[in-house]
Amino acid sequence: MRGILGAAGYVPYWRLDRGTISAVFGSGGGRGSRTVASYDEDTTSMGVEAARLALRSAGGTQPDALWFSTVVPAYLDKTNATTIHAALRLDSDAPALDWGGAIRSGVGALLTALRASGSTLVVTADQRDGLPTSAEEAAGGDAAAAVLVGSDANGAVIAELVGSASATEEFIDRWRAPGERRSKVWEERFGETKYVPLGEQAWNAALKAAELSPEQITKVIVTGPHARAVRSLTNRLGVGTEALADDLSGTVGYSGAAHAALLLASVLEQAKPGDVIALISLADGADVLVFRATEALASYSPARPVVAQFDSGGELPYGKFLAWRGKVTLEPPRRPEPGRISASITGRSEDWKYGFVGSRDRSSQAMHLPPARVSRVGDAVDEMDPAPMSDVEGTIATFTVDRIAYSPSPPIVFAIVDFDGGGRFPVELTDVNADEVKMGDRVEMTFRRLFTADGIHNYFWKARPIRGS
């Protein structure tokens, strides 16, 4: 049996009320909200968060390989998946590879992993953008998702792949030249005439492969960047409205390469053993995957359900959204901007910088953050064990709000955090309102981007309030 061992979505904390767009410009916007990646997030950091949740949901199973798909990579030339690999502390013999450039790469990586052997962690992430007041800006959303794929030999399969099919045709519906931020779209009726026949072809072929009829499908996920084509195909599938999954358009928005896996993770979190789930993705063709939930799903415990995440979001003003996206430039703190980090120093401290691994003295059990060779208790030398701390929660002992130090989005909130089980460390807080932070607040660690200098992203760990558990 081959299928899904674990899946999770990551939804950023911040929400943009679409109504605030028209309030500023007099046009655009709409109803509902969309998710917004924080100023210190990118597709790589969001991918780390989704991957952490997926592995935790799967009971800590370590994958044989990691594949990362995004339309908005943090780097070109350099592999972005290696950063996720380092943050997850995967074995060095597990390859980390990028799939990118097109929205279809997300579901394509998932389908390829399901047809391969061994276990593969498929990570997808995207940040959707558009010109102010455009439909792309309002309807888009930022998110990430991760799916751990494998067989019975790798762990408990919670959803077995029972059928799949694809249909491909070359046509120009959506495109964006390298270096441009705005995607362009051809006339909507043209895309509909192309997508709907391809979707029907793949749908019928997948049902035939699974030996199922439309009436036997418990839940159908239909997604794609072309909303009109998605609606038109949905009406032709032969399934009842009760079988249609929420596409999260009113709460998250369309998250590009991540959206298919995000919806799949959300549906699995609410499914029951025996349910048949069909995933249909329309992007440069059509891909259909049909899963049957197994008995293992009854004991499956998602680390942080998608619904719990978007129920605990915070409102973001439209002006700050524009600033974070680089659409407007605000006056920064009058302090020197940081210089680029050293590649050689970073290479020597990978476990600490990317994995947040401290050290613990074997004799005294004293915790050292950052890791040290000499113990602060007893002065023992090189008598340390690695102490992974990225999943350890903590409590704010004290904090300060700095409105002068340089930050892409001031002010900075620094806190002294006492970690459960020992260890104290000064760390920057994120996803917070500076006026609401209190001593005693509980926090967890999250992988973020501190700043970018000379095109090099300085990734490290911050703390955020525990929400949506």
C-alpha cells in the first residue's frame, strides 16, 4: 500500500481584510480575507513550518528525500530545499531538491512521489501577489503545505492512492516573465474552453483507474488559478454539493503551488476511515488523484489543524501589507542596515543556526544556548550532548520593545525566554502586537528570515505566541 503518511498546512498569522483595499483606493478588494506572510517570512521559511507540522503529525518519521516546490523561490541558482533540509536536521544522505517555476509543480511533485519508492517529504509554499486593487492581489493568499509520502514499510499509511490521471496541453492562459512580480492572464473564456475538457478527461480516467463512480466519492477538492474554469468543471463532475470541499477562498485565498496540498491536508484532518477523497488541480492541464482513507486515520492526530490556524489570525492594515510587499517604501529607523552574513561561519554552525540545537552537559545537565564546549557548571570540557530545541516551548521571563534598532518592520520586541526543561535565551518575537506582550506568555520557536543583505538571506529562529493548538 502506498499513499500519505502525514500531511499538514501552514497558514501565516496575518490576515488582510479585502474590504480595506477598496477603502484606500476606491476599487478592488472584495469580501472575506486573505492570508499574508509576515515581513520576516518567505516561501522557504513557510515551507519549514509546514514540514515540521507534517513530520510531527506522522510521528516523527524521517523521509528518504525532500522535494520543495514554489513559484516564488527565495534563491535562484542556489537550492532552497537545502535550507529546509537543514532546519529539519535530516540525514545528509537524504537528497533535497527544488521543483519550481510553475503552479503545477506542486501537485506534480506530489504525484511523482506517490508513483516512486521510498519515503518523500513533498513541501510546497507560495506567496501570491498582484498590482494594488487587482483581482490577483485580493484573491491570492500566502501559505505552505507538506505531505509525507511512503508505503507500509515507512509507517502507517492514512490515505492510500487508489487512482490517478493527468491531461496536458500547451496553451497560454497565465504567464509571468522572470523578474516580474505581476502575473498576466488571457481572456477568461479562452482558459475555460481549455481547462474544462482536460479536467473531464483526467477525472474520468482517474475514476476508471480507481474503479469508482462519482457517487462513491466522499469529498472532492477542485482547485486552480482559473476560478471560472474551476466552477465550470465542478458543475460537470456528477457529485452532490455536500461532497465539495471548502476551497478556503474566503479565509486564505488561492495559494498557488501550495493550494492543492493545503486543501488535501485540511480535508484529511476532518475525514474518517473509508472516505474516498478526490483532488483535482487545474494548472497548465489537469491532474486528478484519488485517495481512500485507511483505518490508520482513526488514530492519526494532526499537529495543528488548518482550521485552527486561520481561526487564530491577526488583522493586518493594508498600508503595512503594501510596505511588506515592497509596493510602498516607509521611512526606516535611522540606524545602519546590517551587513551580509559570513558563509564560512554559517557553514561551521549549521546545527545551531538552522536546527536550533544547543548543548547539554552530561554530568550537570546544564543547558547551553548557543552550544558551548565548556560547561558553565563544573567547567567540564567537551562533555556535551546535542540538545535540539526547535520544538521546545518556553515562557517569557522579561522583554523589551526597541523602536530604534534597524528592522524591516519596527519596532522589535526582544524577550528572554526560559525553555521548558532548562535553558534561557534572548530571542526576537514575531507575529505579535508590541502592546500586548506580557511576562509569562507562552511561546514556541519558528523559523524566520532576520534580514537580507547582498542578496543573502539570514535565516534563524524567533519565538511567537502559542496559538491555534
